[in-house]
Amino acid sequence: MHDIFISIGSNVDKESNTKAGLDSLFDNFGELIMSAVYESESVGFEGSNFYNLVVKTETSLPVNEVCRVLKSIEKDHGRKRSEQKFSPRTLDLDLLLYDNLVLEQPIELPRPEVLYNAFVLKPLAEIAADVLHPIVNKPYAELWHDYDKSLQRLWAINFEWSPNSI
């Protein structure tokens, strides 16, 4: 089994889309270890605030199949692939880590935004504090500690989810 970490983001009907995304991840991968859910301002475009979190789960699927499942879940929840890179999202699922694999194809792993987006790094550090980033060779807790927190604002919100609770 492989440990995978997935970021989840939504700024369109964000509470229900986030819960639906968690349900779909649970249905496809089983038990999820979740970070807190954070609200943050949109980055790269003017838009409503996002909900963001990171989950850890396990899979026996290869990387390309995990990516296919994530794209399918996004599509099932209204994500259009024709959307601009920086635009509102019903559901955005990104594979951040697959064990300690470093790849460029079919996806770049670890995802580069792990190091520069607070809304990815903080929740990742919360559930993978002692895991080492396979390129910079530092634990995520240390990377978050050293992160310039003035760059992006985010705050924890009250959010409750249990599988298929919508």
C-alpha cells in the first residue's frame, strides 16, 4: 500500500462540495486522515474565499490511476476542464504526495505548490509533520514553521464531516 496525500479545495458552494469530495474520496480510497479545514482568500484571481484541507489515505493504485480517479471525482462534482487555471472551483483535488516518489510525468510529484501555498503547506504539515519533503529533505512541520505567514492569510473554520453525511 502507498501513502498518498490529496489537497481539496472549493470556492463554489464550498461546504457541500467539500463534503461531497470527501465522501467520494472515502468511497474510492477508504479511511481518510483529515487536516483541519481552512478558509483562505483566492490566490491568483479575484474570487470568493476557498475552503482547503489535506487528507491522507492509502492505495494500491499506481500514480496515473490515482490521478484518473481524482479527475473523475472532480468531473462528477461539476468541475470543467476548460476552466482557466486561476478561476472559481466546485472541487479541486490535487495529488500532493505518493509515498516519497519524485516524478515529472504523468504528474509532478511532490506538487510544487506544497512549498509556496499556505493553504496546502499548513494542512499538510498538520497531518504529515514528520514526513520529509523528498526534494528539500526537510519535514513539513519545519517547512511550515519557516514559511513567511504574511504571504497568504488563512484561518481554521468549524467543519464537521463523517462519511456520506450530506
